[in-house]
Amino acid sequence: MLARSLPFVLVAGLIAPMARAQLLELDAVGGSTPGLLQLDTFPGLFPGELVMVIPSTSTGPIPLWIIDPLDVRELSVGLDLLGLAWIGVTGLDGHFRIDLPLPALPALQDAALFYQALTISGSPTFVGRLSNPNATRLADAGALRNRNVQTGTPRVFATAVARQDRSYMLVGGAQGQLLAQVATDTTEVYDVLNDAFVPGPTLTAPRSMHTMTKLNDGRWLITGGVNAGNDPQPSCEVYDPNLDLFYPVATMNVPRMGHTATLLQNGKVLVTGGLQALTVTPTQLSAIHDATNTAELYDPALDTWTSLPNMSTPRAAHMAVLRPDGKVLLAGGISWDSVIIIGWLPAMRSSCELFNPNTNTFGSAPSMATPRSLIEPVALGNDRWLFAGGITALTLTNPGTPTANAEIYDAAAGTWTTVGPLAHARGYHKSWPLGGGQFLITGGADGTVLAPNPLSSTEVFSTATNSFTAGPALTTARAAPAMLRTPQGQVLLGGGSTTGGAVTTSTEWYFF
């Protein structure tokens, strides 16, 4: 048992009432083996405040009267590793940081470590402030790991968001199949202590293929997407992380799914294109004619939508890039052309245009080398973005096949440079930076728009060589999963369409 009579307690006890007035926070980042585990406790109420971080192999609760008979609170972690606790003082910046190297040991695979920090007060109780509990799961560096953590609901085209409490949440998406989806209004929150997904707050409407854009005030704007009947909708809502709830805001002027939403430098949100309906007769390709060239602007301060001049062409499943100069590049997308006698024909665009927020107008921009849609641009740094793969050819006889071609957009020069190509043509994939100028391209699907075939392969793009090499395989083939860089430092892939077209509840994490 820790003794009250430690000399530092006499000094720290003078500020105990103030210590309880401010929350103590504990961040834990890392988990790759080999790698570095970083713990950060903050804020200190004064430089030199005494802090203890308790590690454990189990969760609590543990009553604090074990340490101090006068304390009726509970620890959220066990005391089995109390002898290994870290004790130190906060620095001038109010932080107490711990860096712990993790070795590459097979026994550490999937092991869990739990921690909670506390300040040592001395009066009226030995423990002053208690931090949030936190946890780390361990796995091999440079690999994707399925730890058999399932979501409660299968989800494809869901979005993901990190929350205030260091948890993260999967938002909406759809059950069923990639092309026969049933949107949901549910969310799920990952409980880091129990390594499980639990129900989160409910959306105001079922949504899949929606957008989720972080506003300058910390709220998230959710726009459009298909509803439970698989129809595009104009309704919008906001997620407030402080209140942990969703509430409706003004509706768009046009129903949309497969559109883009971009936060502008002035705090407004530009929404462009998408499908405004999903016509399925006489064929599934009929929905292509529902692609729209309309655009509108959301003002969060006024909660209003303002219609803008039309884009030069209809675009759906296209790409948007916010340039350093504040302009927005709109690239490619599924479209259609008017044709005499038969009315229209499907098309895939290589054309691009620029939105100017100073004039609220669209202007011309250089075209891509390859028509493409259904990808997310990868920010390479230095005002450059990688456009790799995507669905390309789209005709009455070719219902959208993926490409392996790749190119880089240079915003400063306004140019496109062909690189690559990928080893495997794909669309619906996800990508993230690995560091050192390398980027991982994961999963997605080949096949066609009407018959996608999810992939488990990955590729690494290097800016040093402008080429792709094979990466670590996914544990499950995934197209259009939710993706998020977690507060613990991994990348989460949740759900998505998998082999056979079914939507999965499985998840996996990439460990850096």
C-alpha cells in the first residue's frame, strides 16, 4: 500500500481542491511491435505536479479504498502491474510523457495493455484527479490484423469519426449487398477498454453513400445519401461531438448520393453533383442519366443552402480536391451525353473544372489522362494528389470496368503526370500514408460497376519512384469499407462488401 507520509504529498496537498476542478486526460498512441508506445498525461495544474500512470493487463473496477480508506472512487484498471507504475512530474507545458519501446515478441501478438493516470494529492485523499482509462492492443508492425472484433450491423459505404472521448464511431452505411443496399440510421462506437463495438447515437434518417464533413466549429455535417428505400435524399443533419447526438439542419435543394462535399476556407461547404434519383428501368444503367450538374453551398452560420451555377457536365462518384489557393478541383465522374434519336448515352469523364469561392463560379481545368470515378484522391504533400485506379470505361456494352492507370495532380502547376500503374485494376478502395513518402492502397474491387468483385490485395505507392509494389494482404476482401485513423494510432477498416457480394461485420486494423 502507498503511504500518505511521502514528502511530496505535503506540497501537493495544498492544491488538492483545485486539482479536482480540471479533468486529467491520458492519451495512448502505439501498439506496433517492434515500435514505440507513447503515453501522455495532461494538463498539469502547475509545473512539477506529481503524476502516476498505472499499467495493467486487466480492466477494473478496483476500489480506491485499497490505496486510501478515505477514497470512495474506483480505478478503471487492475493493480496487477502496480509495481511497474510510472511516477513523474508535469513539465512546463503541463504534460507528463512516457515513451516505451515495444520489442518484436510473438507472445505480444493481440496482447492488451490498460492504463489510467492519477495525480498524487495527499489531502483530503491520497489520489487527486483520475484520468480517463485507455488501452492498447499489440500486433506486428506493417501488417493488417483481424482481432475478431465484429460490428453489430453489417455496413458498406459507412463513414467514421473520432469522438471527444478517444473512441470512434461508424456512422450509417447499408446492409444487404453493394448494389442492393438497405441504409441504416444506426451508429456503433468502438469501446477501447472492452474491445467491442456498442450502439451509438441514432441518425435522424437512414443514410448510405452520404458525405460527412467536419465544420470549423468541430461539428460534422452529414449530407444526402440514399435512404432505406435506396432513394437519394436532400435531407442533412449535424453530429455534435460535445452533445454526442445528431440533429437535423436545412435540407439541400437537390437530392444527392455519390456527391462531393468540401469545406472551403471561408467555413462554408461546397456540394457538387451526385445522382438525384436511382432509376432502374429499363436497365440498372438508367440511373446514370440521374447524374446531375447542379451544385450548392451550405452556410453553417445561417443554416442555409444557396444554389450555385451548374457545373459544365453532370458528375457522380467524382473526386474533389481543396487546393491551397482555396479553389476546388472537381475531377472525372460518372456522366452522360445527349444523343439524337436515342436520347442519351452513359459516359465516364476525364474532364475537370475549378470552383472559385471568390466568384462562386466554375471554370475550366486540365483533364486527366484517364477517365475515372469511385476513388478518393490521396494527398501526397507538396500540394500534390494521387489518383490511382477507379472505374473507367462506361458504355452500353461495358458497364464500368476498373483501371490500373494512375496519375498525380499538381495544384501549383495545374498539371497531371502519369505514374504507376497499379499491379491490379481496382475501384472502391481506401488509402492512407505510411510515412517516408509511401502510401498504402488497400482492397477495393475489380469486375464491373454492376458486378464488382472485392479484393484483398494491397499496393504501396512510393513518391521516390512514382511506382507501386505489393503490400500486406487484407485479412478479408473489402470494397467500400469505413476507414479511420484511430486515436490510438492505427487505421481501422470496418465492414465493406466482401467475397460473394455480401456486406461484412468484420473489422481489421493496420499497425504502423
